[in-house]
Amino acid sequence: MRDLSPDEINELLDKCDWGTLLLVDGDKPYGIEVSHFIHENALHFIINPEGTAGKCINNNPNIAYKVCSADLSQQMWSAAIVEGKIEKVTDSQKIYDSFIMLAKRLNRDIEKYKKLGQTLSANPEKSPVHYLPIKNISGKASR
């Protein structure tokens, strides 16, 4: 096993479409699978602000996000984790733009995501868009 370099971690984050967002719910751990996109050296997520994850973030913004990749035999693998304080995006234009970036990242219908972004950017205080600066990172690989 070996450590991943920062460049290898960034490549893995770029390669993976989704990962596990690790949060704290009161006195116990909580994790959800989410898609992400990278913009301005930060991971961006769309999270229901009224769901359990949104409530966890409001109570404790310290999070970790883990991605991993493996070959079919699971002999070759790599994993990375980004830790830090997640923040909510409250700028209407950035909320709207985030939906377009996510649609492109996931190869989804951009028109549908534009409509969703337009609707959700109308009330920025209830924004589902969050970001985590890519600063505190580490990773491991099998070889």
C-alpha cells in the first residue's frame, strides 16, 4: 500500500462521479452517497437542506468526503478523503450554475437541470448547493 500524491488524489476525485459524504448526526456518524463536481478547487454537492444531511450540516459543518475506485478483482484500488468545513452556496447565480455543471458532469438532460436550478435559485436561503474546499486531503492505493 502507498500514499497517493495530491495530483493522484485530484485525478481520482475527477474520475469518480460520486462518493460518501460523512457527517455527524448528534452523537453518531451519518453517511450518504452523493454526486459531486469540482469547481474553483472545491467539491460541490447538492444536498436536501431539509433532510437529515442538511440538518447535520447545520449543526456541525465539519465533514469528510470519500471516493474510491477498484478493478473488478479488487486487487488494484485507490481511495481518497477530503476533510473540512462544508459551506452553503447562497448566491442565486452560483446555485443556478451549479445545476448546469452537475448535469454536464453526470451527462444528464441540461434543460431539466436548468429548470430545477432556476426554481431552487429563487430562494437562496434554502439552497441545496454546498461546497467543500479541496485542502485537507489524503489518499491510499494498493500499489
